[in-house]
Amino acid sequence: MIARAFLGEGGRAVFPYPTYSLYLTVCEIQGASIETCDYQRDFRLPERLSSARGDVMFLCNPNSPSGSFIPPGEVENLARGFDGLVVVDEAYVEFADADGLDLARRLDNVVVIRSFSKSHSLAGLRIGLLFGPERIVAGLRKVKDSYNLDRLTLAAGEAAVRDVEWVRANAAKIRATRSRLISRLRAMGLETLDSSANFVLARLPGDLARKACGFLKSRNIFVRYFDARLLDDALRITVGTDSETDAMLGALEEFLEGVGGRG
Amino acid sequence: MIARAFLGEGGRAVFPYPTYSLYLTVCEIQGASIETCDYQRDFRLPERLSSARGDVMFLCNPNSPSGSFIPPGEVENLARGFDGLVVVDEAYVEFADADGLDLARRLDNVVVIRSFSKSHSLAGLRIGLLFGPERIVAGLRKVKDSYNLDRLTLAAGEAAVRDVEWVRANAAKIRATRSRLISRLRAMGLETLDSSANFVLARLPGDLARKACGFLKSRNIFVRYFDARLLDDALRITVGTDSETDAMLGALEEFLEGVGGRG
């Protein structure tokens, strides 16, 4: 199988929906045509994705804003049945139980991209990594800007990559708080997905999600409400510190009691 | 006049030759068609450039590798007669006696780009600036990466932009050494262009330029030889510290005496 990857005019991108919104923006800027397949409510892999054709497939895994994770075996099946390049975006993977690096090693049409902005807490540095088959990396080198990242970022990134222990400890702390957050949300009667990321997606009855977002904002607590199809009954809540998480849970509980929306 | 700027397939770029080689590379990557107009030996503006048609014109001013400078009045005439966008690349402008900022202010089809890599001595930071009409800047914002430069670079760039005195003193020092360098090269009989940049272009007889470059390299002195049309009898010599410049001049003199090439 030869991976193609062309996203200019006439190129075709495929990805599930809802997912990280920048894929759509970037494809539109490039003039690519786009096919999306809706995730089911539980964010299992959409069956239609297995038969989709295209030049590039984007798979955010763990997915944003759902926090859901597709096991590497399923990603492999997907990639083996896809004619183009599968870009597995592992920005949040340190918060999951598995990863796709082995796929990038074994398959000739899978690349894995990672970020230092999440588990490494270096969002301000704008640095990332790509792992993939030598042939694809060589192709990317041909068109990448001939100027590299700046030297300060390279020095910080190199130090961060070596500091595996800090990243593991940081991820473990966030996962512990995440468990507690999910339990509390479910105890409040809110349908909350399991999460493999540093945020959780909780659904609220009726139109309460939008209202809850506004209420929390009035308390200087910022969660994400998406005015978008399949998401407009949900909040994406980032796992903060323990005290931030408690403050958010307290305010959300107060909101739900106020509207009688507690399940 | 409405400035167009489209460098994808079917777009057309125009620039003089020889100039900064990345314009060609970037246009080729974008699939743009390219028209170049040869500079004359003294690097005055090529007359044919005034009647060239295209979407974007690149004008490196001061030009690399010649160090030559086109006065703002001539750039204005060129821009007024050009249907597309004129990108004036002022990477080296702190070493010149004038600049094109006023053109970017007054004309609707001129943008000026600058770098912190030369006169600010921040090459490792990869930071630059663009000045231009609001409408063009708004258009660029639409397609620029939604992630900004990293925070370390922004902080350093902001500090550098305020430190006007340091930049002026640095440029003055380089200009003084440049004068001395040009005088010495001419005294050695080498045809040397006036320079408005932090390097000078000196021509050597016959095929001596390439050989001189190799000789200097063997002494750990690195000057630039371009194996390219209109440049293969010349060396681009960066203005170093006074002692670096003296070391280069001493070695070049030794080379010329050795080959009997002294004019």
C-alpha cells in the first residue's frame, strides 16, 4: 500500500465528527474536499469510516472534545483498509492507557503527531513531534520551512523530552483528579463519558449545557460549550487542580439545584 | 489599484536575479509560475522589471548577495506600475541609509518585511515583522497559523524592538568595519560593490573566486561562493568583527599573491 497525502485543490480529507475543529479549518484553507463521518453518541469508531476513501484521514486519539480513545488494534484495521495517509493526533495520549507509536513503526501509511502543550505543560512553546515511516518524513522535510524552530524552543523541547518522570507524575495526578471528577459528575446524574484525556465530556438535560456554561463563567470558571451539532447538550470540562475541580463541581451543583435539573 | 497576491497553482511571481534564493524555492513549492529579470552588473534596477506582470513581486532591499540598495523613490515607481503586491524584504535595512516603511504606509500594494536575525543579532529566534496596508494584513491573518509564535520568542522580540539604541550602535559598528573592508578589497584590485548590507560582494578575475573560497575555508574562514549564473566570479563576504575581517583580508591577500592574481 502506498500512502498518498495531498491536501491542495482536489485533495480529499476524511475524519470523524465531532473532533478537533482545526482539521476542518486547515483543509478548507488548503482547498481540499472533506468527508466527515459522525461518531455515535458513545464515540465508538463510526463504521462508515472503514470504507471512506481519501488522501488523508485525521484521527484525534484520544479525541477532543470527547476524551474517548480508539484502541490501537482498531486504528490498525482502519489504516490497513485506507488508501491514503492516516494522521493519528496523539496530543492527549499521555493521559491514555495505550498509544499508536507501534503502528507508525509497522505500517507504511500511519504517522503519529504529538504535542508538548498538554502533558508537558509547555503550551506557550508551540512545539510538537511527528513519528512515521522514513519515506513520509523525507517527503515532509522537502516542503517544511527551511528555517527550524527557534533555539530557545529546541533547548526547552529537548529538556522536556528527557524529563519522562515529570510527565508521568503530572499525567498520573491529572488522571487521579479525572477519576474523581467523572464519579462526582455521574453522582450528580450527568451522563459523562469515560475519558482518556485531560478533560471530560458531560451531557446536561435539555438546553442546560449552554446555561451552565454561562453560570460557571459568571463565577470565573471556564468550561467549554460548543454550539455545534451533536455537542450542544454537552460541556467539555478540563481537569484542573483538585481545588479548581472542587470549585467547578460546587458551582455546577448549585446551578443544577437552582434549575431543578439535577437527575 | 487593487493588489492581488496569490501564489498557488496559476499564481505568478516576479523578482530580479540574483537575489535571495528562497523566493524561488517557496514559489516552486507553491506551484507558482516565476519570471525573473537579470540585474545588471552594477545591480541597478532591471528596466524590464517595470513592465513585468504578476501577482507578487519580491524585492530584497538591500539585496542579497549584492548588498545593493534601490532608493525608495524607485521602489515607489515600480510599485505604482505593478498590478500585484510588492513585497519589500528589508532583512538588512538597518545597514542602509533609507527604508520603505513610508511606502507600506502610503501605497495599497506594498508590504515591508523585516527580520530580527540580522541587525538585532537574534537569528536563533526566527522572528520577523510585516508592515502593510490594513486590508492586506487582514487577509494574511485569515490564512496564518492560528497558533502564534511561542511565548519566549514574543518576549525576546518585544524587548528587542524597544532596544533601538543597541540596534543602532550595532549597525554603526558594522557599517564602519564595512567601509574599511570595501576600501581594503578595492586596494587589492578587486571590483567591489558599494554595500548597504552587513556583507559585501567582491569580484575576482577568471575562476579565482571559487578557488579563493576554498583557500579561505582551509584557514577556517568562511565566505560565500555561489556556483550560479552572474555570481560565479564573486565572493559574498560578511562583515565580521575587526579582527575577523583583518584575518580574512590577510588570508585573501596571501591567496592572491600566491596565484599572481593581485590586480
